[in-house]
Amino acid sequence: MTKAPSALGSGTGTRVLICRGCCCGTERKHPAVDHDGQIVAISALARARVVDCVGECAHSNVVIVRSGNGPSVWLGGINNPAITSALCDWLVAGAPQPPPQVLQSRVIVRRSEAVGAGAEHV
Ligand code: FES
């Protein structure tokens, strides 16, 4: 099922793309996650958009965070209340670089970056 991107959230300088495609946000793949609650929590803290699959399904749930003119940070495995809370705490702080230690293990090294093709920005 394809979901159209939709604008959510508040007017901070931090932007977040919340993947909700074929895997991310689905009860089929992550039945214990409050997917809607995650969107509400994130969109209360940043300019958030729900987007279709961003091509990193192996890492679902994926969110992409960009603060100011900094690099986009791709995070995967945002699948439990503790990690969602850590993400929200980072957003409250303005998503400074680098992400906090608790989120470091969730940073995705995308295939295009690994081969030097460069990263897209949010
Ligand atoms: S559905 Fe999120 S990366 Fe594919």
C-alpha cells in the first residue's frame, strides 16, 4: 500500500521524515509498536512528514532527521518506547550532532553512502 506524504508537526528548525511504507509502521512487521503514537510524539517536537518507503526496509522503522543545515541522520530500528523516547529527547535538544550514544547504534550507513554516491538531504 502506498501512502501519500503528508505534512505534520510543529514549526521547529528540525525536520523529520517518518517512513511508513511497506514495512515501517506496519503491525505485520512490528506488532508491538504504537506506530500512531510514535508519529504524534515526533510531530509534536519537529516538522515531521510521513513518507513512503525510503528503501531501507531491513532497518524499519526508519526516521530521517535533519537540523538546520546539518547532515541528514538516518535512524533505523525505532521500534520500542525507550528508543522512541531517546529520539524525542534528541529532538527536544534540537538534534545536535552527533546523535546521543543511545541512538548511535541506530544510525544507518546507507548503501549509497557506503559506495561513495553521497547522501540525499531531507
Ligand atoms: S518501509 Fe520504511 S524503509 Fe521501506
